[in-house]
Amino acid sequence: MKTKLEMLSFEKIVERVRKLKSDTILIIVDERVWSLYNDKFSLEEKITDKKIIFWIAPRGEESKRISEFEKCIESLLEQGVHRNSHLIAIGGGALSDFAGFVASTILRGIDWSVVPTTLLSMVDSAIGGKVAINSRFGKNLIGAFHRPVNVWINTEFLNSLSEEEIKSGTGEVLKYAFLSKDIYEMIIQKKGRNEIIKACANFKLDVVNEDPFEKGKRKILNFGHTLGHALEKASSLKHGVAVVWGMAIFFLIFNEGKYLNELKALKNILGWGDELPPWNVGAVPTNNIISYMEKDKKIVSGDTIDIVLVEGIGKPVIREYTIEEIKNKVKSGLDESINIIL
């Protein structure tokens, strides 16, 4: 099943929900999003011919705990879910990860749709059907492939995002700039925000349609993430910020620093000023970073891992390395990165 992606107003989203061919709608929504926007939807008032069941989830990664999954799924089952129920996720990337995993597992899987509410989820995490919850050993280690039927994007949600969240989403946009020359040129030409968001979302959708289960080309979407996920965990960084530093260190390790100037220029165009690495003050948490990398879900076998690199703007490549090779390279790259101004 291919995902349909649309940019819609709140009114149009409610209309799409009304037209779903199901008499039971499950809504899993981020608690902060619902406090700010529930009046924009008013689903129970506007849709009276369907049963609507709500689960209000904690903010961010808190929703992706195993204990939260258990509470949610037991509650939904208690209220009368059936195989033709349709689940709708309203929130950012963590919420859609969680809600999609619920949709993939309840009654062996039901259809679902996503209303992404953060920049990061609009351009990346709400698209593609990689759904998951977290383990104490790392992010997204318990998951599935379960593609949403619809992704309904409304950029009005961005008006209430913090600068920190916008910055995190910008990190994923920067990733796409190195995967796609068209998106790179759009940023250089200072195209409009919505145009760039749509281009990023459609780029990912096209890749996913070609390789839905990440056996080949889809792996390029992990650019910056192998190290980024480890940095996120070890240094308590926002996801997109960690991805940017993951890309930067790989540019140091594998490209002799080439593309760092391009990365810096793109950052500045998108409103992200110069900064030093988060570990510039104090010891680099190298051992923690390496430990998280060793548990990465992209490990091919016990001792090898796929690494996404770029040979040019819009020219990603996938290389397989041993864990030992990468550990040594990352150690040297982290040491070298101390005084980078990006």
C-alpha cells in the first residue's frame, strides 16, 4: 500500500477523517498538541456517525516507553477496537513512532494515518512506516514496518513550535540537501518553507516506494543517523541536532572535511547560526557514543555495519565497515571535531 501525502487545512483534515471507511476512529495524540489544538479539530462534535476513541500520550520520547505501549493498547482493546478500525496519530516524530507501532501490533495490524505537528515529522519521521518504541539499550530497537495510509501536513502547527524544535527539524532538512541536489538548490535559492517541506517529504516518499523494507536504496535516509543516534543518547541532544553533528563528523572522517563549508552555508540560510560541538567543554563521551553505536539497528551482522556517505551533493553511497574500523575512525573524528565551528 502506498502512502498518500497531502498538505491540508484543519478543516480539510477533519473532512478526510469523516470520509474514512471505518466506523471506529482511534486517536493517539501528544498531550501538548491536544491542549493547543483540540478546538481546531473538535472531532467528536464534527463527526457524529463514527465512534471515536482517544489516547492522550505523554510528550516526546516519554510516549515510547514499553510501559506506555502496554497501557495504551490495553485501553484501546478494552474500548472495542476491531480490524476495520482506523488509527490517527497527531503529534511529532516520537508520537507517530509510538502510534504507528500500536497500529502495527493491535489485532495484528490496522490502517492508520498521520497528522505530523513538528518540522522533523513533516519532512521525515511521519513518512515511510518505520514505527517503533524504545529499549533501555537504545532508540527504536523494538519496531516494525507499517506504512500509514495518509500523511496530512498542516504547517500551521509550526507556529507554536519552540526554536529548539525548529532547529531539530532543520537538521533533517539539511540531511536531504546532501541526498538530493534539487533540495540543495532549493535551499541555496532560498525557496519558501512550505515548498522545501513538501520536497523533502516527497523525496522520502519516493525512496520508500522504491524500497519499502530498507533492503537497498532506503538506507541512504540513514545519512548522519548511525553516529547521530549515538550522539543523541550520549550527549542528550535533540534528534536533528545530533544528525547534523553525525554528518559533520563523518565529513571529517571520510571526506577529509569536504562539505563542511556547504553544511555551514546551508545551516546559515535556514537560520541556524554558527556553533561549536556540544562536547567542546569537558571530556568527549567517546566510550558512551561507541557503546550506543554498537547497539545500532543498522548493524548488518555481529561485526559489520552499513554506513551512508556522500561522494557529492545528491550522490549518497552505502559502505559496509567492521565495527572495529568504525570505532577507531569515530574516536579520531570526535577528537578532531573539538574545535570545529559549524
